[in-house]
Amino acid sequence: MSLKSKSNWLLSKKKISNDIVKYILKSRGIDEKSFLEASLEDIPSFDKLYDSKRAAKKIVKCFREGKKIVIHGDYDSDGICSVSLLWEFLFKEVSEKLDIKVDVIPYIPSRVDQGYGLTSSSINDVLELGGQLLISVDCGVRDRELINGYRKEKGLEFVITDHHQPPEDLPQKLEYPLVHPMYPNHEYPNVNICGAFVTFLLIQSIRKELGMDFEITPDTPGLDLVALASVTDLMPLLDINRVIVKYGIEQIRKGKRLGLNELIKVSGLQPQDIDSYHLGYILGPRINAVGRIGSPLDAVKLLVSEKQEVCASISEILNETNMQRQYMTQNGLDQAKEIIGESNEKILFVVSDDWHEGIVGLIAGKLNERYHRPVLVGTRKDGIVKGSARSIAGFNITDALSSCSKYLERYGGHELAAGFTIKKGKEKEFSKCIHKIGEELITESMLIKDLHIDLLLESESINRELINQLDILKPFGYGNSKPLLALTNLVVVKKQIMGKLGNHMKLLCKGEGIDLITIIFFDCDTDTEEINVDDIIDVVGAVDINSWNGNEDIQFKVKEWRFST
């Protein structure tokens, strides 16, 4: 792997040293006051979330009548957190408040055997469990025909909560409550929220219906899981998402949720050190892993259990499953790269009989990052291809799938990510269709990645004060990424190869100041030979503190580099 840049660097020629936070926010088009001063009070009322009141009344009526409720979730982190939030609230808080036992159980379908969202198979499971009310979380917005069939034929009641892109033919009002931030003509003031956030707002609506305290404060239960879901589901960390993640992380650091404490421990972390990076890259993947290749209900049990030994045991399962998932993903990625070879197609579509359905999205994401073009990855079983897609800016992959929908059993997702199932025997036709759309809509310029660089700095500006300033912008994540910094015309003074495989490198470089600056390259096999002492290079990356044996050093981690011109 090489970190040598193939991107178009977008950076100001002016080097910045003062008012760094103000400069970054302005360049990103973000209002400084609303960004820095936003609070939990700025979260729009749940009353503005379509059908939340109607749904709350229906749910309350059902459990007061003693009806059995099944919470039907999705198998990713957002769905798992949503199920955990609602089950915990109904089974524990509401039962205690009303001094009754709310008959509610969690349910998550099998990714492999049943697939995403509501299906005949999963709804039949709900009926077998004795369910009289099905509450969906993080799924169901596109399943109106299926839902109405079961309502009429089986008498099953429904409350649907979702955040995925709704179909264009939604009527002004449905026969059942659909709690959705993007309901046409009834949009919530902030439409880009995750499924767990929708569930959280519904819970506040139920609280109000029951005369419970519904004001959102730093101690409101569930902020931790909404934060985890927001980060792992790639919601933009701006406005209310940034606020909820900030306070959710504070709850996690306080260690109030036993399951997260044990997961943090088995991951080799300390609660007080947790930030959005750990949610997205350490804890989230362990929860997602059991949804991909294990049992997602294990993760639900972890998040709601109050028994230390249970949480410790499940945390070990999640950790081991995640290691297995990493191994499977790397194998699949290597095979996919062989299939792609030297292809220069504008859309990459690869299928194998050998890949586990739970890892095709991960393979798609890594291929998308490597080749910077839309990628569809599928696994074939009995002639049916189930897959996952990742896209690039300017190409709406869900719209593209919609244009090929006559070859699909089902599909759904967002502008940049989606899932799909190809009808049996229609793989070739679908491939021709999606490639044709790519040729028509994707321009050559779209295939060159623009690298938006926040700051061009002097090397002497890399210091503790800079880190303190950048920390004001936390929590970082999608839509509020860690600032990318550029240093130019660095002279390589010393070079050190590191790592057991010799694929990491440390450079000492001379910039404008007197002191040398430490530059770190990770996973840079070919770069170790291309860069030599006395070369002059430009680098883009991030700055952080390297703590080791009680010592702290400031270092610059390279994302991309190029020879200076």
C-alpha cells in the first residue's frame, strides 16, 4: 500500500496561524455560534416528528390492554441500539412507572436467512412469538404493501419507525403510524438523524403520554446509545447530532451502562478516554460484527443487561466475532481486487459464491475507498445475489438502483450507501443496466478525489496549542471530520523504517522553524523505498499526541504525500 497522493489537493495558499477554529468553521460553511453554543435544548421537540404522538398513543393503548409487543429491529449497530433503547424503556421504566409488566420482547431477523427489514419470514416469526403489536425500529418505511397484508389477514398491529429514504408514493396518511423525520410535507427540522435518534424521540413522546418527565437533559437515559448509533451509522456530526454525541460520550465516560463498560474493557480501553473515534472504529465494529456473522441479539443483551458476568461473557463473544470478521473481510478484499484487476469501468460490480453476506458491505467500503468509484459487491447463493453498494459524491447509488429496479427483489439505502437483492437469473441484466447508468452519469472528474484540506501550516505551528484549538471542534465524525492539515516543502533529514513487516516509517523533517518535526507513515510499503533523505515533500494529515512510557510527543500522521514542486 502507498500513501502517495492521487488526489486533487484543495488548499489555500495562505498559511494560517491565528483564529484557527473560526477559519475552519468558516471554510466549511458552518455557523460558528450555532456550532459552538448548541445545547440539548436546541433539539427540536418530538412533537415535530411526524406521527410520534399517534405512535405513542397506540403503543400505550396496547400495553395497557396487555397486548404482546415485539420490537423488530435491524442487525446493524443503529438497529441494535434502537431495539435496546425501546425495550429497556418499555420493559424497565414503564413497567416500574405503571406497576405492571409490559409484555415486550426484542427481535432481530437473520441477515443471511431473512435479509434487511420487514419480510414475510420475519413477520411470521413475530406472529409465532405471539406478537400483537409490531414496532419496527430502523426499518419498514418501504414495506407498506407487506404491512397492510398482515394487518388485514392476520390482525397484526404495526407502528413503524425508520429514518431511511422513503418511497416517493407515500400517501398523506397511512393506516398505521409511521414515525419518520423525512415524511413528505411533514419533515422534522433535522432530517439527517439515525434510527436510534428517531426511537429516542418516540420514547420522549411516550413519556409525555404517560405523564413522565420528557425534557432532555444530560442524564436522560439512552443518550449513550444514540451517540453510538449516530457515529456508526455515519450521521453528520453537526447541529443536534453533534450535541447528542457530545452528551452521549459523557454518559459513556461516566460508566453508567454495564455492557458498554465491559466492551470497553475487553477492547483495551478506559471509559474516560472514549471519544467518537472509539465509537466508530473500536466499539461499533464489535457490535456490528455479531450482526454480520453472529447473533445480533447477543449485542442487545449486552447493552441492556445489569449482570456483570453476563456482560463480561458477551463482550468476549463480540470481541472474538470481530476478529473473525476482520479475517474474513481481508480475504474477501484480496479476492475482490483480483477480480477487478486492471478494470477501468466507472462502476465496479463484483460477485462471488464464497463471501459471507455479512461482510460484502465492508468489502464494498474498502474498494470504494481504494478506487474512488461506486462499488457494488454481492454474494451469490442459489442463483440469487445479495449485495451492498457504496458510492461517491455526485452519484446517488439508491437512485441508480431504482433505475434498475425491475431486476431487483428489493433495495434501499441512502445517497452513498445501499443494499440490494437481484432477482434469480437477472444478474447479467442488472450488471448491464447499472454499468450503463454509470457510463451515462459519472464524469471523469467525479473519479478524481478532491482532498479538502482545512489548514496550510508552518511546521513550527505543530504544537500543543494547535491540538488544544482543534479539540474545540470535537466530537469528530462524518460531516465534521478531524481537520486535515498540510505541511509543504519539508526536507527529509532522517528516515526510520518501523514495524515487524517494515511497512511503517518515521521521518524527521526540517521545515520553516528551528526544530525538526516528526512525521509518521502507517501502512506505506512502497513509500519506504520512494522517499529518501534530502527529498523535499508535501504532506497532508492530522496531528496528535503519542503517549509512551509516561512520555508525550507531538507527531504528524500522514494521510497522503507528494514530492514538492
